[in-house]
Amino acid sequence: MGRIICVANQKGGVGKTTTAVNLAASLAGMGQRVLLIDLDPQGNATMGCGVDKHALEVSALEVLLGEVPARQAIVRGAEGLFAVLPSNSDLTAAEVRLLDAPMRDKRLHLALEPVRTEYDYILIDCPPSLNMLTVNALVASDGVLVPIQTEYYALEGLSALLDTIEQIRAHRNPRLELEGIVRTMHDPRNNLANEVSYQLIGHFRDKVFRTIIPRNVRVAEAPSHGLPVMLYDKQSRGAVSYMALASELTRRHRTQPVSAQT
């Protein structure tokens, strides 16, 4: 059964969507069956996979509202490398329309049950805020991957997210765990960035991925071409780093006890 991981951070501008798209591509490049779910109304992950968010007939909105099954809304993205459940600004309507809906926080969980066995990894790109969309992602997920920029205010935002994860685990999804923390847009020449990095390791230890995603021009350029960086420039430092992150992620799962993976 596929492992569902939401990529989340309540602070914007930390490389959340970039990590979701490029990790999906890197996992797929390793032979994993991957579904990327865009749960952000901005639709940036959708566009970053080469899917036109303005031309969608059905999207994550209709899936959450129960109007169409997930399989009907899933398309191929990134030159067919992996599957995408796309979204666009229509998804903002979900916030209001789900308020009075039955099982409003389990809509995504229920929608994914029929297709979950078809994938090895399902990644969810969350909005940069705690709303009903993010709650749906957390309730549906097995783990939370937190991209964090190594800067001063990042630690404060992380604390708020961890509190949210604990609340979801206590009241809605007992299997939810912290998948890990990945340091993004890191500049090793910056003393503050290095200090924040050391603090993260000191506090979270093995929950911090050893792989660090550096600042890289190719990573920043790739979305404008509708491509993950590994398809845009496979030799770039950014592409190599995301492949290393995918490898580390799968290696962690292989070394977990069987009971922890189910």
C-alpha cells in the first residue's frame, strides 16, 4: 500500500511546492509509482508538472466534494513521469463548501482509498496555512515532510506546525508522524544558516534529513518550463540533491520495521 506524505509548512516561501514536485519526480525516476496531489489553490505544483491549470475539466475540488472519483481527475504530468491530481483557484471554494459537509476532514482520505494501492508514494502539496485543505491532507497522510529554510524565523513556524501535527494525531489520525525535516535553499556560506541547521539537528536529530537542498538557479528556472529540475537539467546541483533526498527517503522506509510501515 502506498505511503501518503504531505509536504507542509505553515510558513510560505520555504520551497514547499518545489520540494513536492521535485521529490515526486525523483522518486518516479527511481522507478517508484508516484501520485502528486496539488492541494494548494494557487496551482503551482500543477503548473510545475507541465499541466495547464486553466484547462482543467475536473480537479481536486470535485474530488474533495465527492462529485468525481479521484481516478477520473488524475492526469499524467512531467512528461508522463508520474501522476498528478491537479488543482487551480477553483479549490478556494472547497473551504466554504466543506464547512457543512459530512466528514469534512476525511474527504481526501476517503477519496484516496480506492487508488492508494496503485502507487508506492502519494505526495500532497499543502497550502501555506492551516485550513480545511491542510487538515484533509494531514488526516489522509501517514507522514509529514517539512521543508524548512535555514533562517531565523523558520524555527518559530516549525513549532506551530508540530503543534498542529500533535493535535491531528491526538484527535483525527493516530498514525500521523513527522516524516522528517528537509533543509531547503541552504547557503553554506551564511553563518546564520549554518547555526539554524545545527539547532535543527540538535533538537530533532535523525528526523532531519542528511540531504540538504542548496540554493540553485536551475531549480528556480525549472517551473517556468513546466518541468521538475531533473527533467530540466539532470546534472544541476538541485537535481542531484533531490535525487539524493528521494534515495534517503526510500532507504528510511526500507529500514523501518514492517509494523511501522503499515
